[in-house]
Amino acid sequence: MPNYDFFQHKKCEYFPCHKGADPETFSCIFCYCPLYALGENCGGSFTYTKDGIKDCSRCLRPHRRENYNAICEKMSGILELARKKE
């Protein structure tokens, strides 16, 4: 099993940053989810607040080792959002 797909920062004052997450299997590699900008197309479990802000506090998708490759595969969508439109 590769080592690049999992990282923990157990000394972080927020570790694990999601309530109910298993600290033994919680990965910090995507501390800030790169898929947030995809909105409803991120593939995670989220809700929207009454103010229309995406709330990912119950989503563990980027924090599970087995989802590493799926997250990386969606990066083309992120790059498309960032691409300069002529």
C-alpha cells in the first residue's frame, strides 16, 4: 500500500476535525477539501446553510484513505474552473 495517500497530523488542535470520525483512520491529506468548489458535483455528503453556504462538516469523503484516487480523478473539474476563459 502506498504511503502518499494517507497523512495524519495528530498534534493539530482540531484533530480529527469532524465529530464522530475515527481518529485511527482519519486522513488529513485533504485538510481543506479540493472539491469544495465543485458545489453539488463534489460527490460528498453536504448541506447548504440557510444563507446558501456549503456545509461539509458531516462529510468524511476526503478524509478516507480509500477515496484518495477518486478525489484526484475529480481534479480536472477543479482545473477547468480555474482555467482562464478567453
